[in-house]
Amino acid sequence: MSTPASRTPASRHHKRPRGEGQWALGYREPLNKNEENKKNDDGLNVRQRIIDIYSKQGFDSIDPADLRGRMRWYGLYTQRKPGIDGGKTAILEPEELDDRYFMLRVRIDGGQLDLAQLRTIADISNAYGRGTADLTDRQNIQLHWIEIESVPDIWERLEAVGLSTTEACGDTPRVILGCPLAGIDSDEVIDATEQILEINERVVGNPAFSNLPRKFKSALSGCPAHCTVHEINDVAFVGVVNEHGETGYDLWVGGGLSTNPMLGKRLGVFVRPEQAADVYEGVVGVFRDYGYRRLRHRARIKFLVNDWGPERFREVLETEYLKEQLPDGPAPELPRGSRRDHVGVFPQKDGDFYVGFAPKVGRLDGDKLHAIADIAERHGSDRVRTTVEQKMVILDVAPDRVDSIVAALEAVDLQVKPSTFRRQTMACTGIEYCKLAIVETKATAMDLIDELERRLPAFEEPLTINVNGCPNSCARIQVADIGLKGQLVVDENGDQVEGFQIHLGGSLGVNAGFGRKVRGLKTTAKALPDYVARVVSNYDSQKKEGESFAD
Ligand code: SF4
């Protein structure tokens, strides 16, 4: 349904925008190095070179344009060389930061895994990734320490169970978020599983969509808690019921965080489930053809949506791509509850139960993944789910097995009734592996959780703490109650040390808004537990009835 990328659009009804490298306006010559690399050779083509050349001849045989560019089209990034401190991140050349090992991101669309898939990831982690396995806040699992020689075998194992790393990173349509409870929640507006699968089938690995201006993040869900954070995706389909009682989707475009955070905008249309894949392709097509390619930091779809406004975006989508008008539709209902995760024990619509549990900041390992698979199997389940909060859910537990599965999970420190701090703290990859990082994040956040649990054992209010290793926003700092942005700060001795800029009071949902960056409000990593404990205690002692942290 999408118009081919090579067409020359009329755009007669548009005011002529500035030259931002939009293909649709005739700017086909690459305007920066990234665009040049993509034009020279499509990112998808690196797969064959990995199989035929790089995996056989080793790391040194990898073309630099592949190493720091096209490898991402298959979820591969070089990881940070150990021992390089955050002060050098912005100073060193990329090759000085590159280790000879890779991070590998396995995409898990909709967060849906069966036990064979989970065990395959666990086996790969143990065989090739030194046992590493981190749940990301986009429902993926990331492995580290991967050598290029192992990649073909890893792909073979993943593909044998229907998993893939294709377009897990890169300027592509990345993993499609979905509610972990799709199909089992009695309150859900719509089960989006079929649409997620259809879109994945049509779009992922399709050369028509493999050269976008920048990454493209998607969510499709009918979750009544709005767990897929639709407000901050490039495109989101949110389950609604229209005035005729039909279920479908409300379409949002242009959300995203990073250094210029923007909330997505509703186009005001009603998308029937059978239209979702066409509409998805249309939105990606608009982005591909009209998206800004001149400057990387202005290339996300949010900048286009911000300049055009939702009315014009809708008009272009309908007239140039879909060739039909979409009906107007309603906005989504307000989210159910104040937490968007699915941690805890709750009934499914078929009488079984689902059990959501909280590894600390998403950190797992190969053995733990095997333990989860074994526990699920022993309790009669073949389905597990990842969440967008770095947590997991086991589905289909019979009522008389619930107590047993909770005990089994808690015995391996996978808590089903965690403290607020364990439940709602997230951390990005940080300096341990990420080349853009300035500070350590995972261990810092885990220590923070322990310390807060010790100091504030009675605190139970919802409160999100998101820890980022640099100004990017992989862990969504701007929409956390307490967002911590990694940077170097000066300590009491005048030394530069790891620390955080504080953002307070961000939220999604009813009062969606970005946290306030309080000028000069910073803490060293060492003083972080003192700082956060003080803020949380003050809130707890001074809050009025019904007042949330963001209020
Ligand atoms: Fe790396 Fe920064 Fe993203 Fe953290 S926020 S994973 S440090 S790029």
C-alpha cells in the first residue's frame, strides 16, 4: 500500500519546506556520512558478508562502514572497550572505543516468547555471550561479548525457533511493542497480536523500508493500562471502541524522547484492525519519503510531525499513501490504574492466572533464563512475556499452581511482590558496554534499590526511577518521577566524578509531561542513595491525600 520510495511526489498542496534532505522533495544526494553509507549499500546486505566473510576471516576483516553502520541492521553494535572512563567518551575516536566484541539485540515483537525460544536465547547466552542477558525497556533481550565468528550459528539457532535480530537496531522499523497480556486480559480493548505479526511479516527485512531517515519505534496495543507507552513511540496504535461499538485503533505519531523530547500526537483517525498494516506502511512511507535526512539529530519523525502538525500529516497519509480517507475516531480511555507494568498475580479471562515478576533493572543471565523456563514448564505454562519495564510475565498458570510458582520464582530472587523501588526502577546499559555512556548505570541502580529498600521499607506508592548513562534517553528519564541523566560532576574535593543531573516529576498518562530539569540539581553517584532517599521521604511525609509524586 505504500508508495515506492523512488517516486517523485507532487506535494502541490504543501508549503515548500526547507531543504532537510527529504527524498520526496528531490533531495536524493546524501547530505551526511550516515546517509552516504546507506546509499552506498543497503544495511540489509551486510548479512551475507557476515556469513561469507567476516565470520570466517574474523574481526579485522570487517569493513568499517559495516562495523559502525550496517551491522546495526542485524542488532549488532560493538561494545565499549573495558576500562575507558566516561570522560573520554566524547574525546576518543570511535575505533578507540570499540571492543572486538558485540552487543547482540534479539527482537521480541509484542514481547511474546514460548519456552523453546526462551531456552534458545539462554543457550546462546551461555555458549557465546559469557552468560549475559539483559531485558531492555523495549521488550528485547540483549546479549554481550558476542564474537563475529559466532554470529551465523546464533542466527541459525534463533531462526530455527522463529526469532530474529533483523532490524533490531539501525534506521529501520525496530521491534514492535505489544501488551504482554494480549489475548488474556479480560479488560483489554483489543488483542493486537495478529496485527503485530502481520506488520512484522510485511515490513521487517523489506528493502522498501530498510533505509529510513532514522530509527523508527512502534507500538500496537489494546492494553487498558497503556503499558506500551504509546505517547513516546514514533508510531502507536492504541485500542479504542468507536461510536458504532467497533474495536480498532487510535493512531498516534511523532513521540520520542532523547535530547528533544516530544509526546506523540493523535491524528484523530479510526483504524480498523484489518487496515492496521496498510496504515503502518503508510506512516513509515511518509517518514521514509518526507523525513529529514540532513542532520541526524533532527531526523526522527517527531520533527516532521512537529513542523507539519497532525492535520497535514493525516492529509498526506490519506491522499498520497492510503488513497482513501480514514474515518474520525475517539481518543483512548484513560489508563487503568497508576502502574503500567504487569507485575503481580492476576486472573486471565480464561480462569488461569498470569504472574509478573521483577528482575532487578532487567538484569538476567543465561542460567536465570533457563530457570524461568523450567519454572514455567513445571507449572504447566509454555508462554512467557517481556514487558517495557524490564520485567517478565509467565502466562497460563492454573489457580492451584499459583502459590507454588510464586515461591519458585522468589526462591531465585525473581520477586512477584517487589518493593516499589525494585518494581519501578529501570536502567539503561551504561558504561559497562555502551560506547556513548558517561557513567555506570546497572550496578548503580541495583545498589540504589537495595539501599532504598533498606532505608524506606514501608514506602509503597507508585514511583518511577529511571537511570541513564548519558543524555540520550534509552531508559526514558524525562517521563520518570525521578529521572537520572548520567554526566560527570564535581565532588566536594573538586574532582570530576560520575554523577547525575536530576529530572523530577515526569509522567505519562493523564497528566503526561516531561520531568523538570532543576538547574544545578546534580548528585555524585556516591551520594545518589542519600539524595533519592531524601526526596522520597519528603514526598512521603508531605503528600496530601491522593497526590502523586508528579503532582
Ligand atoms: Fe548508552 Fe546513553 Fe542509551 Fe544509556 S542512554 S544505553 S549510556 S546511549
